[in-house]
Amino acid sequence: MSVSSTSLYEPLAPSTTVSLKILVTGGFGVGKTTLVSSISEITPLTTEAEMTQAGAGVDEGLELRPDKTTTTVAFDFGRISIDEEIVLYLFGAPGQERFHALWERLCQGAVGAVVLVDTRDVESSFAALDRVERAGLPHLVAHNPFGDEDRRWSLEEIRTSLDLDPGTPLLRCDARDPAQVGTALAELVLHRQHMLEGTTVR
């Protein structure tokens, strides 16, 4: 297992007054590590391990990702300042069932979650959605398009397939694109604020 982290820690702005822990979750290979890495303003910490043949009969979804050679075995960590006052600490959770014992610990103290979805394997998203819903976490669902789907699903089709609550934000988010990831995180913060105020995002 290799662990990488920043060699030069960038200090927070003196004006920072609000720190929020955000969970990035979803099925196996959906792009959680990529999302955290693409937006983090510090060199992200990752816990990637080489995948072995032993996981072939355990980890679901491997057939959809034949080129995937590593997997997160603990968590990913990154940081992004939303503005001069708000900073988000991002924790990417492993997607395989065998690592879900870590999920409850990672969930502690989180104020919201981004649930990534791959339409090639929608079923793998149900477990992540169930966990964030049972934890009562404000969350949004982000479709990470991989480009090799059989067809382009509409957002409404994704919402119906996942049986999402009408108030749950749903958007497309290329996990490699910092601008799109930033939009998703800002939307999650706004959604959380509206939930605290007892309103819904329109």
C-alpha cells in the first residue's frame, strides 16, 4: 500500500471561521479518489493498494473496469476553501463491501455527502445511498460520466432508477474537472443550509 501526502502544507486563510467535513462515497471504481484529487488545494492523501486476483471473486464491478489496478483501502483526504470563511475537508470512502466497516468512522462528524453514480452500474450506488440516508446526512447525487456508457441517461432517468427523494439534488459531475467538482460541493453546502433552515432547493 502506498500513502502519499503533501510535502508542503498550505496554511488556512486567517479569515477561515467554518470547517466542514464532507464524505465522498459511492460504488467501487466510481471516481471518488479522482474527485478528491482534482479539487484539493493541498496534495491529497490517498491510501491506494494494488489490486490482486484475490479480489476478483469478492469485489463487484471489476468486469466494468478491467484497466483498474489500484483501489482505496482506507480513505482519501483533501481540502478545499469554498470562500474566505468556509473550508471543506473531503474524505473519500472505499467502495467495496469488505471495507464498509470503515464507513461509520468516516461518517462521524460529517455534515454532508456527495454520492457518485456510474450509470454502467447503478445498482452499486444503492448501498451508499442507504448509508447516507440512515445516517441522516444531507447529500446530493452526482453522475460521473465515463464516456463508455451504452447510452446517455437523462437526470430524470437516474432519479427514477435510484428512487431519489424529489428534494435530493442531482447533477452531472466529471470527477476530473475541478470546476464541476467545485459546483457540486457548493451545491451540497447550499442544500445543507436550506435543510437547516427547513426549506428545499428549487
